[in-house]
Amino acid sequence: QVQLAESGGGLVQAGGSLRLSCAASGHTFSSYYMAWFRQAPGKEREFVARISQYGTSTYYADSVKGRFTISRDNAKNTLYLQMNSLKPEDTAVYYCNDPSGIAWPWGQGTQVTVSS
């Protein structure tokens, strides 16, 4: 079955940390660049970070650079996002997919709420 399942979100105070996971199935995971996106209430979905097929190259949105780290485990078909120094403006539903957003159907996402 072709699907993505995000998990690991929650409620955290500003300055705290969370680690998100994304389990992928249905495609050869290691063949794809992968990315994290987020969508805050009333806003468009936006790019957060991407990683190359074997993790040798990463790229981040300016808003999260230095605070978030994207990684992957191809043996487990799983993508990760380590989020540190969280800010209230990081509050959003977080999604994973390939950078084009079309390789997999969008999953349910995982809610991250950062309180001030």
C-alpha cells in the first residue's frame, strides 16, 4: 500500500524539542529525495527541509535552519525531523513526502503545538 504515516507530534513549551517520524511504504524509499512540510492554521503548506536519497545532502528553510535536523533510515523506510529550540511560530501540522509532494498521497500529518 502506498502511504505515509507521520507521528511524534505533541504539545511542547517554547524552547523544547520534539522528534517526528514518517514511515513510508509502497515505493522504494531509498530511491527518493524526501522532505518535511508544515501547514499552520489559515496558511498554505510550506517547505521545511529535504534530504537526498542516502542522506548526504540536506537543505532547510531559513526559518528552521540551525534548529531542525532532517535524517533518514533507509533500512526502516523512515524519515525523521529533530526539532530543537521550538518557537510558537513552529506550531503547525507537519507532513512528509518527496519534495514535489506527489510521489505519495499526503498522510494525515502530525500536530505540533508550541506554547509560549
